[in-house]
Amino acid sequence: MSTWQVVRIVAGSFILLSLALGIPGSPLFVSAWWLAFTAFVGVNLLQSGFTRWCLMESIFAKLGLKRGD
């Protein structure tokens, strides 16, 4: 797997988990403040789309995952 694939899997997992923890109707609800984490992940995805740079992708590359285009 390449870095961009892992980043998207992790980001998608973070979003789904934080929604499950932050939406009051969810059986896993903890606090509505988890929705701030959802927004944080979304802003980082948006930023990386414009700048073509993602900190998490750089970290995974340093851990040995191959960079993908």
C-alpha cells in the first residue's frame, strides 16, 4: 500500500469514529466536541488537496511506506 492510500483509510476511519462519538443519536455518543475532530480532519484533507502536502503522508513515508502518485 502506498502513503496516499493509508492516509485516506486513516482519515476516513477518523471521520467515521468521531461522528459515531459526537452525534447524540449514536449508541457510542460521548460528547458533541468529537465533531470538532471531524472538522479538523476535513480541514486537513482540504488543505492537502490545495497544497499537495500532507503531514501524515510525510510521516508514513519516513516509516517506510512507499510514496504513491
